[in-house]
Amino acid sequence: MVSSLSLPNRAWFAVLAIALGLMVSYPLSAQDAGTEASAEAPTAEAPMDEPGDLKAEENAEGEDAEANVAPTVPGITEPGGDLDALWTCLAAFLVFFMQAGFALVEAGFTRAKNACNIIMKNLMDFAIGSLGFWLIGFGLMFGTTNGLFGTDQFMFDGTSPEALAVKPNPTFNWAFLIFQTVFCATAATIVSGAMAERTKFSAYLVYSVLITCIVYPIFGSWAWGSLYTQAGWLDAKWGFLDYAGSTVVHSIGGWCALAGAITIGPRIGKYTADGKVKPIPGHNITLGALGVFILWLGWFGFNAGSTTAITDGAPFAYICITTNLAAASGVVGALITSWIMFGKPDTSFTLNGALAGLVSITAGCDCLSPGWAAIAGLIGGVIVVLSCVMLDKLKIDDPVGAVSVHGVCGAWGTLAVGLFMKETGLVNSGDPSQLIAQLVGIVTAFVWAFALSMIIFNVIKFTMGLRVTAEEEMQGLDIHEHGMYAYPAHLVTEGTSQAGHVS
């Protein structure tokens, strides 16, 4: 077996592990210290009230009665009650299961010699995202804003006075945290696919921290701050609409992925000297297909769960219908487009068409009619094929089509709201106001995520290094980064499969 980490990589890994340990242990130690201090502090016996003091106290209580009344916890079936919390948790579990879908899609669409690396990255971005979002990201995204980002609710506690002042039900507060956590992890895992098969594992850990703790939550505060505290400037000033995150989650992840793919460069052998594209087939399209079906299932939690409610007429069932129609139409759009362009109905493009349709409806799943949802998904399926071809012409190597599916189709889905929204969309009302608001959000997301990610990736590139060596890339990241293969070694190094090159 080959050692999985060189000395420099061991050093970076140790630094990251120590930093994560301190991040987790600090709040715990601080809480323990506060508890001990409270226990050891001497207490003075309160003197008995004098009659005059009673009178003054009664007056003060009368003046501040409203301020001293504890917020009423909603009943089980009331908005914000435990039934809504249960639905939000169940939806979060579906979105969490999407991590398995992303892992299978990415592993299946890439080569067998990198499968362990793919699994490790999908595991770690959720672990890092969960810790980082709880510690920092939630506060930046949903804390009391200073106009640009949140300034409180760090190390979020659903039972704290600050949280209860916003939502008086601690059960719902915890449900909201887990739901937003799985969204954050989704944005991070998108980047993994576009940079697959040539990225250092240690570098991946570092930029996953920065994306989940800074890039994603700050933009999220601009568009979704009103979900918990105050409206951000995009939704408050411009009226930007992105119900479940075509832009907030998918385009942000897609534009980060684009910056990473450009910075790290294409895989060895992807483009010939004369500029022609040399396909590098995935090793197991069956795994990729299973991943797509898992993602399709998880998307019902992603979109319908964004109601964070099942009471008070929440349109969760309607959203399931628009979501499914868009996905199905995306499949048809990609199938027809690939058949026309390549003479055969391409399996990988058709599978990505389902994801393109799902991303295309995520922003407007609550406000597009079923017919317009199907049209939005159909167009998304066409766009994803054209976008992948265009990126190849630009020599931007994206092994799984993450930039096209999430970045480009995320922008399209957000734009579709301004075009097809039931009452205020341009097609239905003739008023361009909503379309303009959507364009402002799309452009802002691209500038923010792409520019900041270019800085992040280039700093990593010129410090710890972003890309593995040519020898490591040719032999596979599994054996060099993790000291093992996902399959029997002789199959990885010598064999081929019906799905394409294994090695």
C-alpha cells in the first residue's frame, strides 16, 4: 500500500483537525466555565421587601408587563408548532439522503481509480458543513443583519432567548437549523464534481470550510434572511424570489465549481494538442443512474420541505407536482437534444437532464403553474446539454457536468420565475419588474461566488497546492490520497468495464 499523505499533506491535515477540534471544544468549555462560575458565585440573602418597595415594584411590573410576558409556544397543529417541525425534519432527512445521490452520480461518472476519493469528499463536506454552519454559517445567514450579514445566533441554540424571540418554539428552531444545514452541505458538494479526479484531498477540506462558512451563508443572508429574522437587501429592496434555492444553493455551488475547474485546469488527456475533446467515460453508469433517482426523491424534500410548514395551507403537495413535472420534462429535453446532436440518445446527458429539470424548478416551484413548470424543466434539459458542450469547447473540464446542471440551470430556473410566474411574470402580466429583480439576483450571485471562489482557489493553489502531481493523477487519487482502492486492484489498474474505462 502507498502512504496516503505526504509530509506537507500530513501537516495541513493536522492543522485542519486541530482547528476543527478547537472550534467544537471552545463553545463547550466556555459553557462549562460559565456554569461553574454561576455555581461558585456567592449569593446574598435578599432582604425582605418594605411596604414602600412593594408599591414601587408593582408599578414597575405594570409598566413592563408586556416586556416580561414569555412568548407563547404554538400548539402542535398551529403554524410554527411541532407538526411543522416534524415535517421540516422529515424533509431535511430527504435532503440529507441526497448526499448519497451526489456521491453515486459523481463516482459513477468518473473513473474507478478515484472512487474512494469521491466518497471521502462527499462524506467530509457534509461533516465539515454541519459543524461550520452551526458554529458560524447560520449566524451569518440568519442572524440580525448589519445590512450585509448576520451578527448574532452563532453556535446556534434553539432554546436561547434570542432564538425564542424569533420563533417561540424551540423544537421548530432545531428543525429549522437541521434543514438549513443540509442545504448548506448541498452547495458544498456541488464543487466536488467539477474538480473531481485531480484535486488534493487536503485542499478540498480547506475550501469546503470556506464555502460553507462564508461564501454560501453570506449570499444566503441577502436573499433568505427574512426566513428567520430580517429580510436581506435582495429580497427586501428588489423583491428577488428564489423559493428553494435555484440560485441561493445551486448557482452559488455551480459558480464556485466553475472557479475551481478553471483554476485547477483539465484532467490529463481530456483535450488533445489540436484542441479536440477526448471523452473520459465514467466507470459505472448504473451507479450514476441510481444516484440520479435518489436525488429525484430527495428533491421532494428539498422543494416541498422549503415550506417549513404543513399547516395553514402550506402548498407542499402542489410543490411536489411542479417539481416532478419539471424533472420529467428535463429528461425529455436532454434526450431529444442529445439524440439530435450526437445521433444517439446519450444516457449520461439524459440522466443529467433530470437534475437540470429539478434545478430549473427549484426557484419557482411554488409560483409556476404545472404547465409552466414542465416548460421550465424542458428548457433546462436542453440547456444542460448545450452548456456541457460549450464548456468543453472552452476547455473547462467538468467531469460530471456540475457547472452546467447547477450553475447554468440554476440561473435559468431563477430567470424562469420572472418570465412564467402566475400573476407577475413577464409572460403572464407584461410587467418586467419581477424579471429585473431576478436578473439582479442572478448577476449578484455570479459576481459574489465566482470572484470570491477564484480568490480562495488561487490562494490555496499558491500556498498548500490545489492539484495532485501528474503521476498521482495517472495512478489514481485513491491509492495516493487514501492508501486503498474501492475495487480489487487488478480491476482498477488493468481492466475495463462496459461503462467505459475503469482505470
